[in-house]
Amino acid sequence: MLIAVLKLALGIVLLAFGASRFIDATMALAKRFNVSPLLVGVVLIGFGTSVPEMIVSSTAAFKGTINIAIGNAIGSNTANIGLVLGLTGLLRSLKLQPALLTREFSLLWIVTLVVGLFLWNHHLARWEGVLLIAMLFAYLALVIWLSRRLPLLHELIEISVSMEKLSIIFVCLWWIVGLVLVLLGAEFMVSGAMTIAHYWHVSDLVIGLTIVAVGTSLPELAASITSALKGHDALVFGNVIGSNVFNTLAVIGVPALIAPGYLPSELFRRDYIVMIFFTALLWVFAWMRRRSLTFTRWQSGLLLAGYVGYTLFLFWG
């Protein structure tokens, strides 16, 4: 049991550090090879923050534990709102942008409802995974089109690229090291989580929804807190909502391609509904503050309290 806990902890550390190095190296390489800054920004917003979730869910799917894979996706979306935004918003009140209430939430609601249609019969088919991946590419294309008028991308690029002064050889080495650490971290994390679940007679689904989901959401938490402390409030909401859109499409879509099959009924009846509830609650809170455009500490506190209550219910309810 102790070995499993250590493997889980080591997996989380390797995953967080490896993902950070991998993304920084990817951004630096893109800039070195004169890739469009627009594409660099899109990769950072979409693929960047969801590397841990995608690798962990893919690893779990290959191991035949589809419950951990899909539970990680649903749990990460809930954790991004309840835990990441809840904790970040407690640091100080956050400034909202009008686009949050229209464009970003519209995209999030569309993909969330589509996934709900796929999950309601408690089964994920391979063709549904194909459709989700197709929607992912359509989403990235839409982000590219919309982002032509967004100065925020330049801010993102300046924040993310920390290796541009290194030689190309060292950047490539960091890229390889980061990827290897992410893969090793995912392997340790899934293996340790499965052992802990069996030892405590907790379902793979609950482990995926909680421990694994929180572990893979650590990069989002770190990025959001850093952005808030630097006064980049738009990045906080963009990180959370963009990550949730990407998680819904890619982190559910890829496991559906690898290991389609049946899912526990409670995943839709309980956990998907909770994810919808947190998404709706965030939208209501943002709409309530549409005039002052301020997301307050008490709203963040309610999100965090709700997430803590949901997690406790999963283990002891």
C-alpha cells in the first residue's frame, strides 16, 4: 500500500514537472522554427494545459481501465471550476470580460451537452470518439479565426516561452525529457491509483474522479494562481474554460477511440450532472456580476466548498 501511495505521489510530481518542461520546450521550438505566433498561442491554450489529462486518460484506456480515463476527464472539468477557480478566486476578486458570458461559455455549453448525449446510454462508441476529435479540430480552427483579433495571445506567448535563450540542442533535450517524464508520471499515477482503489475497495471511477483528476489539474491550478498574482485575470478564466472544452473533446474522445465500451450508470446520473451543475453555477455567478465585471471571493468560496462537499460525498456518501 505504501508503495502505491509513493508511486501515485511520484507520478503527480513527474507529471506536473514534465508537462511544464514539455510545454515550454514546445513553445520555444515553435518560435525557433518561425511557426506562426497565432498557432503557438492556440497550442498553449488548448493542448498545453490538457497534456496531463490526455496522457493519463490514454494510459488508463490502454490498460483497460476506461472508468479512470473518463472519470479523469469529467472529474478534471469539475475540479477546474470548483478547485482551481475556487482557490484562485480566494486570493483576490477577479475581473471578468464580457466575452466570457458569450463566446467562451457558448462553446463550453455546446461541447458539454454533446458529450451528455453520448453518455446518457452509459456507453461510448468509437464513432463517438471520432466525432469528438473532429469537433476538437473544428474548435481549434474556430479559436484560430477568433484569435486574430485577440491581443491576449501575445501576452500568453510572452508568459509561456521560458527557454528561448537556450540552444536548440538543449531545447530538444528538454522536450524529450519532458515527454518521458509525462509518460512515466502517467504510468506511475494510473498504476498507483488502481492499487489504492483495490486496497480500499473504492471504485476505479471514484479514483479517476478525485485523486487522478486533482493530480492532472495541478498545472491548471499553478497557471491560474500565477496569472492571478500577476494581474492577468483573463488568463485565469481562459485557462479554466479553454481547458474544460479541450478536456471534453480530447480527453474523452481519445479513450473512446482506444477502448470503447460500457460505463457505470452513475457516471452520467451523478458525476456528469455535477459537472453540469458547476458549469451552470459558474455561468450564473458571472452573469450576476455582469455590470461590475467582478468575480468575488464569496463566489469563489462557494465553488470551493461545493467541490469539497462533492469529493467527500464520493468517498463517504
